Amino acid sequence: MSQTLLLIDGSNYLFRAFHALPDLRTSAGEPTGAIKGFVSMLGAVRAIVKPDFGVCVFDAKGKTFRSDIYPEYKANRPPMPDDLASQIRPIQEFVVAMGWKLIVQEGVEADDVIGTLATRAKARGIKSFIATGDKDLNQLVEDGEIVTINTMSHEVLDEAGVTAKFGVPPSRIIDYLALMGDKVDNVPGINKCGPKTAAKWISEYGSLDGVREHASEVKGKIGEYLREGLPFLDKARDLVTIRTAVEIPEVKTEADLVIRDPDEETLEALYRRWEMKTGGSRAKKQLARAVKKPGEEGPQPGAQMDLFAALPPKVDSDLMPLTPTSAEDPVAYKLIVDEPTLGEALESLSAAESSVIPAGMQIFTDSTEPLRARLTGLAISAGPVGSWYVPLTGESGIRTPEQQTVIEGLKPWLEGKARKVAHSAKFVLHVMANEGIRLLAPGAGRLDDTRLEDYVLESHNRHELERLSLRWLHRDIPGTEEVFGKGASKKATHEVEPEKAARCGVEQAAAIRTLHARFTMKLAEDPGQKLTSIYEEIELPTERVLFRMERTGTLIDTELLHRQSKALGKEIEKLEEKAWSEAGEKFNLGSPKQLSHILFEKLAIPAGKKTASGGYSTGEDVLSELALTYPLPKTILEYRALSKLKSTYTDKLPKMVFEGDGRVHTTFGQATAVTGRLASSDPNLQNIPVRTEEGRKVREAFIAPRGCKIISADYSQIELRIMAHISEDPGLISAFRHGMDVHRATASEVFGVAPDAVTPDQRRMAKVINFGLIYGMSAFGLAQNLGVSRGEAAGYIDQYFTRYPKVREYMEKTRKLAHERGYVETAFGRRLWLPDITSSRAAVRAGAERQAINAPMQGTAADLIKMAMVAVEKWLETSGLKSRMVLQVHDELVLEVPEDEVETVKEKLPEIMDGVATLRVPLIASVGVGENWEAAH
């Protein structure tokens, strides 16, 4: 029985532990996730290997000899996060207390210490196990002498294992690394030379020197890059070569590496200090398992193991490697191209159904239009049981019969009970539906969405998958645009190198799976589980409703829109003639430069603000102010409004009818607005102007099919009601509870008259005050809107707050909370982040404070309408009705209802909407019925 040495790459373990666990903290707020993860992992790997000797090696601070070779070495590394740096010392204290030899040696890297110790051990007949996720250390592997335990993939790699994994034997890993370079350490390699190219060259030419000798034979752009990079190759090779003969003063003989018995007293003190459970029996069991039995050897090459079994249950040990770059330990995968490979995959997927973490899915398509997109590639990642890529277009871009057989064969699993997770799951639902696959079929497993999870956590950030992988996993995965291109130069899936497309898909699918695990834990950290509730009870069910609404679409009267376009065209011509008359000459009304010349030079109208180019602005805000005094700006505004209406709606909508059903299908953006509001695009049906006669006519073109009616239901004065609820102001609450006209009630309070004596003008002013204040309007803004002096407006505001003091308290409290936390919340706990609240610029900061006051109301209104959509959809399904929701516009729901269901829906719809939440004031939804959308108002 040979003796064994276990060498822990402490720095690698450190980052692995930090990213594997959530942001755990002591009661004093000190971070402890890395400490807990590291301690658990160290005990687990010792129990698996059962070493006779052991050492944990960390990188020391400061530069090493490699910086002398190449000053830019590691120059691009970002500083270590403070929350991680603060945990290094306690981790090292735990290492020593657990009986391990700790080495932190200046001037060299941990890899060099590990390489030297493994080489010394080999000379003494001691077998070394190197525990790491760093591919560089595989250059040390020798059969029977030195193996690596990959802490990412849970493999023990000997020479054959290294060759199978990287395509080159351990003796050529140095050449392999030199060709590729190292982004993390800032070692330049050959431009565009990835793992596959490096392995191919070494296989063909034998070594780095062989590649150099044959560089002139390598064709194409990659050949040019190779020849350009030749001068640095020797230095690159030197930088990636691990030294195996450095001086290690702390280790004279193997006796210095014997693992001591744990220092129980110190360990107990450390557990108490960092508020960790001592693990009592678990720690003893791990220690018992770490003692080698007579004749027992360590884990054998090729063995799969769970090095992280000691981690909390929610952290699955089969997560995607959390490494800094995609070049580090890429995800292994298999292709599903025929029935045999399909059968193997389905067998493995079936075995993975009990996993805590669902399978990650990523798709490639031939279009971004939900109803037209055809599936061209599918990647599935199910952790340790495997990852797969399914190519679904042949070389010509046409799906082969074999590929069709594969996707049909996957249908039972896709529609089955296995849980799955995707990024932008609504689009995935559409694409699968286009294939006849129902991911939401009865009995189907839950489908999660990492885009929505991140949106709930950080609504103010962007939610592209590649960004999330970098932000949350610190892993640079291949981006879809990076692989396929974008815009006019975007390549179809079959035009991209198959290996490249497959690698992109599986890396993304694995990232989706790992992100979901991280997000699940992060959501659960919120006290009271409010964020989890927002995701699971509001956002996820809403996504299903939106999917069905988008597929249903809206029927439009194209002939009516054509007639409206002609009429608008004539009105636009008249306005153009009118503008020319007012200007005294013809000019291009669509040219800001010409308009600026006419307004501010020829007509000598006092100019407002300047643009970045130095000219005077002709923006809507400038023209709106000038229109109060001058005729031409008013005419220009009317011209612009009608031109936009014509180009955006009456001209465009008929062209956007889907040939499959004659309807228009908008796409609802769910992870767009910080407040939680939905957006609408392609076409945008939420921005049809309703304050003008022409805009309202456009809504007449949204019609009910024969035998149906359009029903519209919207919440009445929803944001003011939410203000009453959130502020708890008794005056506002009383007005709403007694069914009063709140604007008349406000006018009565502000102007000191009886409610029945309020004039129409006073009510109008009260309405401006009510809405202005909930949007954070200042006295100056209110004065402009009311057409009164600033002093008079300030008096109205003071009178308002005297009558409604709790509203002022709410505003002051909210501003303070926004500054303290960086976010505000809706009534249901949605976080509305305000990045500008700490801005050094007073105007920007003031804008964020106004947002802080209004966002809880807009956000709560957004939550309520989503809850209403979910409740209405559930009622329609359970009641067996044929009525369908077709649109959502802010606080309004639009349904298409068969005539024999109109009375039922008309009666039940407001009841459902009013009852989705209990506020301090009643929710009131008003309902209208008509042949078209406008008539239903």
C-alpha cells in the first residue's frame, strides 16, 4: 500500500467556495460563505482521498518571478472582492486548526509549491493527488505517481484522462497552454487559438517547436495569427511552465506534511466566532472516513466523486464550474444525432429528474419573431449525468429526416414531468409550440426563467445571459452574438462551425442551470420570502399568461386603417401648407436643422437650450413651451403627432398581420421597466395616443371577430388609491372608502370650500395637484402646470400636506429609505432599485428621489394588474369559457368575448380584479363592452 500526499490548491478552492454558497453573514454582517464552503470542501476531499500527508497552498500577496519575465503578467486581474478578501485569514486559521500544513510562500505561486512538493514526493515513492480546478496543474500528471482531482467535474485524471479531456497528453499541456495563452493571467497566446485548435496543431506537429517549424503551412486567417504570435511563444511557454524545484523552507522532509489531529479547542472557538454550527458528529464522521483502512487505496483515475457533499442541500454538487473564463474547464457534452444517441440521452435525462436543480435549456432559431421562429439547435445541461447538443439543420439549412426523428423523440421528455429552466422562457415556449411541443402541457414539469429571476433581484440591471454569467458566476461564456454575429452579418446556425455552435449552446445551458441554483438561494435570502413570492406568484404565472396572449393576438380591421392613413395623409399635407405659410417659406418640417433656422433665426423667436452639436433644440419640450405663444411651434407639434401616428400605426399595422391567422401579435416585455410594468413591442400597442380624436380612431381598428365583443376593464385612479394605502393617510382613505370623487375631495380641502361648491376649474387644479405630487412635482413644476405663480403653487402644496399630513410623512420616509438602501419597495415587496440616488450631481439625485416617491405606486399598480391577469386567466380556464385576454395596457385588460359569455364576463371580471388584493381602500375596476376597443371604453 503506497503512501499518498494530498495537495490542495487553496486559492482555487477559495474562489470555488466563495461562488458556490450564497452571501451568508454573521449577525454583525460579516461575510462567511467562503469560510463555510471551504471548511466543508476540505473535510470532504480528505475523506475521499484518505491521505497520509497533506498541505494546503495559497498564493501570497505581491509579485512573483513571472512578473520579472513579463511585467504585464496578471496585470488585468481585477482586485479581489472585499467580501472574499476578508475571509482569507479565518479560512487559513481553520486550515491550521484542522491539522493541515499551510504554506503561503512569497515570490512564487501556489502552483510552483505544489509542483515542487509533488516532484519530491514522487522521488520518495509517495503518490500525489492534486485537488484543483486549474487546468495548468495537469502538466504535472504522471501515471502511478501524480494525478489531479478536478474539483469542478469531480474526476480523477491520470495521463489517459488528461489526454481525453484536453486532446493532448500531460507532457504537452505546457505547449497547449502557450498556444492558447491565458486571459486570466494576461498571458498572450496565438490570437483566436482555442483549445481545439491548440490540440489539433500539437497532434499534427508533435510539439510547440513542431508547430513553429510548420507555421508557414497553416492556411487562412488563423495561419496569419500564428505567424504573428511566434515571437512571444517562448516567453508564453516559460510563463505557463510550473517550477518543480523551488526552495520551500518550511518543508524539510515528508514528516513536515503529516496531517495532525484537529485542535478541537481552537476549532470550537473559530466555529463560535464565525457563528457556524460545529458540525459535531459530521466532523467526526468525516475524520473517521479520512483514516485509511489496511490495503485501501485512494480514488482511482476515471472515478466520479462528489467532493462537495458536505455543502448545504440547496447547493448541488453538479453545478457548472464557477471559473473566471470559459477557457477554464469547458463543459463536456455529447451530440444527439440519431436514435441510438437519443436513447442514451433520454436514459440519462430520466435519471436526472430527481435532481434538486432542473435541466438547463438553450435554443437557437432562424428568426427572432416568436410565431415564425424555427428551432435550429437545442442544448440541454443536466449536471453530472451529462450535457447534450441537438443540431436541427443540415448543411443546407434544411432539417434532415434524422434530425426530425430526434426532436420528435425528445418531445415526451420536453412535455414530461422533468423540471426545466431556460433564459427568456416565453420565447422558448413559442419556438417549441411552433414545433408542436407543449412545454406547458398538462402534467408537464415546471419551467423556470433565469431572466425573470434576475429581474426580480436586480430590475435596474441588464439581463442578457452572458452578462449574468459574468456578474453572478464570474464565468465568461460564449455569447450568441459572438458566435453567430448580429444584424445583416448574422449567420444562420448551419453556417457556423458545428463544434462552435454546440459549444456555445451547452456552455449557455450549463450557465442557465447554475444561475437558477444561485438565484433560488438569493431570492430565498429575502426576509419574509417576499422576493420569492414576487417571482413564483406574480412573474412566473404572468409569463404563462403573456405567452397565451401573444399567441392569440388581436384582430384588426386593415381596411379601416388604410382609410385612416389616407385621411391622415391629407391632414398632414394641410399642416405642412399651414407651417409654410406661418414660416413665410417652404422647408422640410422633418429637418431639425431647417426648423431651427426658421424658428430662431428667420422668425427670431427667443431660443431655448442648445443641442450637443451646438444648434438650438427643437425637441418636444421646447416646442411645447413655445406653442403657448407662437403659432408655428404648435403647428409643428400637430404635424409630428399625426406623422408619427400614420407611420407607426395606420401604415404599419396592416403590414404586421400574421399570415397564419390574420391577427397582429405584439410581444410583451416583462423584464424591462424597473417598476415592474409591462412593455409592448413589434408593434407597441401601449403607446397609441388616447387624448386625440385621431389616436382614438386607431383603437377602433382593433375589432372583435364575428359573434364576439370586446370587453375592456381598467382600474380606476389606481395610483392614488395605492398612495392612500401606502401613506395610510386618513383623509385620502376616507375619501376612497366613501366613494367620493377624490379630486373634488382634494379641491374641497385645498381651497377650503364645501365639496358641492367645488368649481370645475378647482377640480381640474386639484387633479393636477393629486397626480403632480405623487410624481414628486416641485412648486415650480406645479406652477407651470397650473399657470399660477410659484408662491401660489407652494401655498397649494402646503395646504395639501396640511390636509393630508401622512402623505408628506410617506414622502420624507421614502426618500430617507431610498438613500439608506438604494431601493424602495412595492406594497408586495418588489424591490425598485435607484442607482442614481447616490449621484454626486444634485439634479440627477433629485430625479432619483422623485422616482423613489412614485416608483412604489407604479410598481404596486404593475403588481396588481399582473395579479389580475393571472386570476382572470385561471378563472377563464377553470370555468371552461372561450373568452380570451388579448391585450394589457398599463392598468387595463382587453378581452375578446363570445356574445353568449358577455354578461358572465362583464359581471365577474371586475369582481376578480377588485379582489386580487386587500388594500386599505377598495379597488375599483370599471368595465365596458363594444364592437371594438375604442367602443368598449
